[in-house]
Amino acid sequence: MHELSITQSLVEAVLDRTGGRSVTGVNLRIGPLSGVLPDAVRFCFEVVSADTPLAGATLTIDESEGRARCRSCRDEFVLEDMFLLCPCGSADVEVVSGRELLVTSVEVA
Amino acid sequence: MCATCGCGDDAGTRVSDLDGTVHDILPAAAAPHEHPHDHEHEHEHPHDHGHPHDDEHGHPRPQSPGTADAGHSPAAQGRTLISLEENLLAKNDLLAARNRGWLEGRGIQAFNVMSSPGAGKTTLLVRTIRELAGALDIGVIEGDQETSLDADRIRSTGRPVIQINTGAGCHLDAGMLQRALGALDPVPGSTLFIENVGNLVCPALFDLGESARVVVISVTEGDDKPQKYPHMFLAADLVIINKADLLPYVEFDVERCVRQARLLNPGVDVLTLSATTGDGMDGWLEWIRKNPHPAAAAAGSAPRSGGLRV
């Protein structure tokens, strides 16, 4: 359940920037290759944000797609899992997106 | 327990000293951190979150952080959108970078040893210490949720050891290692083994500042571990297949396991050994010796970010 400590880091990172202002919205981007489950973060957020200026804030998670580019056939394709294999059979691929684990923005009252 | 954010509890992180006495009961995340409380908890106005956030996603805001987003819908409702674009592991990665610099400055090579519980990490370390006695100056940092059983086993070899008990935590993080390094105070030029909490999931994401990552799996666990726990095998510099003495009794296809690991992580080293009988230990000891100390490696050890590299 590493999402718990990651969510604690999220709350601390937001508080560092917002001070005591009441936070009404938190926007994240979490890619499928980041190793972090959005649902687990949602579950932890409510617990971790309680009694902080983030309590009750709307958590919006942009679950971006994993994409890679094949250096052999130059095709770009969707990554279904961590095994970086192009449909053409080549393993010489470059990950374009999917590793994101970001707090993109917060909304304060 | 920290009443503000809920981090840590009565079973929070504890770091022992060299003779095994536990002094520090501060949870790592609660070591001095502040929660501003100059606001009122009133919330008189309704928080209707009816407006869409869609237009924020996918493109960083051009304005500097902290700037009011004039004209955007939240501003129109008296709210301000603050652009952050910050990695959620940024704090851990910053502490890990400090640890890495601290270790490099002292010429200390540090191996982060990870596995599921019971794969044989401690047995491997005890045997490694005994076989390298006199050749390398070895210190150990042990991570477990509870007890000092593993640290006691290491201490019986005569080498310095620090136990970190993570309490509810399922992995070591860079902040815990920082405190353990202060307690261990390893001598310059020495070799440090960090035995992570037995867990093939969470430790993969947390850079500690180590010079290399070693993942141990045992043949009793099944040869499909790389497929099931890809993040861990992506993060590894070396995979050790342990308990090879049991291979005649279990259905474990070493070649299949290695193939799967290399499909995820083409450059990963793989060694098969038995820490109990000692078969194959030579390859492991040679791997340790080949791994240069940071002072000799100069700029060789690039920082890594969690399990995110390929």
C-alpha cells in the first residue's frame, strides 16, 4: 500500500504551496506505468486529507494512456502492460507516455 | 499519531542504534513537519464542484506557480487555480539524491536488497559477510515492520547493523535511510547492504540513494514472479535466484524466469545460487567486487527515479 505514503506526500506537497488556504480541488495525472493505482490514491486521499485544509477537496485524476514508439517499425502503439513489446515483435521501443505521477494543479478558495 | 494528516501511529517508524537499543519513535513522515492551521474550519459557503476540470488536463499552464488563473472558471467563482506539475515522489527523490551524495562523498557502495518475505535475504547477507570477512568492510541496515530478529542475526557476525522498524509501513523510504545512515555512521570506503522490507511491490518505487538494486527471488516462489511483479524487476540491477539447492524438488524453470526478467529489463544481471549450501556464491561475491565504490566510479552512478526507468 505505497499509495498511502504517496498520498501523504501529495498532501504535504500541496500544503507547502498553499499554506493555510482552503483547497477545493486537487488535479493529478497518473499513468498506467507509474506503479500507482488511482483507486488506491482516491481511497487514501479522503483519510489523509481529513482535518487538513484539503479536507473535502475534489480529487480529479487524469488516468493518462501508456504509449510507446517502436524504433524498428516506427509505429506508435498503446502499452497494455509493463512488457515493452511492439505488435511487430520488436522489443526496441521507447516509452512516450504512461509513467506520469504528477500533481498538475490545485484549486484554492 | 499525527492528528493532522494521520501519518504514522503508535507503531510508527523506529530506528535502533548500533547496540540494538531503540531510541527514536518518531514516524519518518512526522519528523519535524508542520501543518499550517491558521484557517477556520467553517466552510459556510457551499462547495459545489459543478464546473468541469477537463480543460486543465494535458497541458501545463504557462503562468508561474502561484499565479492566479485570471479568466478561468475557478477564478470566476472566487477560486484560484495554482499550477504545480510536481512529481508525487519528488520529496523522496530529493532525499534519495542527498543520501546518494552523502554515500558517494564517503566512497561507500550501497546495495538495496529487495524480495518477498522469506526469499532468503538475511541468510544471503550473513553468508556474504562471513565469506567477505577481511576483504570488505561491511555494514547493514535492516528493514522490517517489527522485531530486531534479522538485525540480531547480522549482529552475530560481528558487523555493525541498524534495525529500522517501519511499523505500519510496507517499504523503506529515503527519509528512513537518511536517519539510519546517521545512526550507523558507516566508515568511508565501506560496503553497505540495505535489506528492505520483504515486499515485491512497494519498495520498487522508492529510491533510497543506493548504488545498485538487488532483487532476490527463491525457487519455491514460482518462475512467474517477473510477470507478476514487473515494477520490481524493472528496477533491478541484479536478480538473484536463491535456494537453487531445492530445484530438484520444485517446478521452477530458471530459463523461463530469466527470459521473463530480461523481457522487462534487457540489461539485468542474473545469478543462480544457494545461500544455504554456498553453491553459486562465487558469482555473487564477484559481482559485488566488480561494482566499483562510488569514489572510483566518479560520475558513474546516475540517480534513478523509483521504478520508472527502463
